[in-house]
Amino acid sequence: MEETSMERASVDATTLMASSAPSTQQPKKPKHKKNPKGASDGRSVSGKRQQQQWRRRPPPRDMARILSEVLREPKQGLLQRVVRIAGPKIAWDVLQETLQVEQSGGQQVNAFGSGRPEAFLVATPENTQPVPRKRTTGGVYFTLLKNYVTKESYQEIYAIENQRKKEVKKKVRYRRKQEMEKVINGLGFEDIQIDNSAPHEPVAVE
């Protein structure tokens, strides 16, 4: 059946009204990319990542270098022996405890147990009397390491350093001996002749 002109007009009117009527659907809001957790607008998350990277244990080949950077300890050879003798896990666990100690205020040296307290006491604005200075971060690390390894392992780790200290002390003693001999020779004591053959008369004491 052919469509009448009246029906076509009705369809066109309905279509026109639908197109001109205001839409009830809400326009979509543009999506904004969320910032990473713990970061604000315009701020970098490098600090957060830097804190998190110390929680992940690095491979053994990189551990001594990273320990040296975190602890500000220049003796990488000493740290390599820690990783080799104590093991990567212990080396990393000690670092975690060291960072916790540093965040809690650090650790004081045992000044009075060293035998030379004057070398380890410092004056601070908060205290009228000198107090023991705080250990370096590396010093805290090696102090805590004693709680993780045996005495023999600790001595093995420090074997090269202890040998170097002995050699330095030996050179210092030899240098002092030479200086003392030079002073004695300058006084001319070698020209004095002492006769030990003659008997000494007792001195009367009144």
C-alpha cells in the first residue's frame, strides 16, 4: 500500500520534534589521569621510589657498590667481603636495620669503653658537658654486623684492615725510635764513659 501524504507529514514532524528536543543524557566529563599514589600535582615521585628501592635486595654483583653509596662508606673492598663472607641476605638485612637506627636518631660511640674517651667526646649546644659523638652510618652498620655473624667471620672480614693497622703501627714505632736515637746522639751521651769496675761506697743516710 502506498504511503499517503498525510502519513509522510506525520513521520517528518515526529522526526523533527525528536531532533530539536533537549537531550536528557548528561555530557561525559573528560577523564583526568590520576596521579601516582603518594604524589601531588606537579611533584615528582622519585623520593618515594628511592625509599622503595632499598626494600628490594639487589643482585650480589651490585650490592657492595649500593651499600657503599647508601652508607657513604668508601671501602668497597671491605663491603665486598661482607657480602661474600656473611652472605647477600645478611648484608642487606643489616642495611635495613642501620637505616632504622639512623631514622630513630642514630647511635653513640662507646667513648668510655674505648680507653680514649677524650677522642670521642664532643660538645653540643644542648649539653653543657661533652657527650659521646654519634657513629657514622658506616660505623652503625659494622657495629650491628657483629650481631649477625660469628666472631671468626667478623675477624675474617676485617683481616686486611687489621693487617694494615699493624703495619702502620709498626712504621710509627720505627719512626719514633729513629727520632729518639737522633735526639740521644745529639746530646752526646755516647761519649760518656761509666766505670762499673770500682765498688761504690754506701752513702750514709742521716
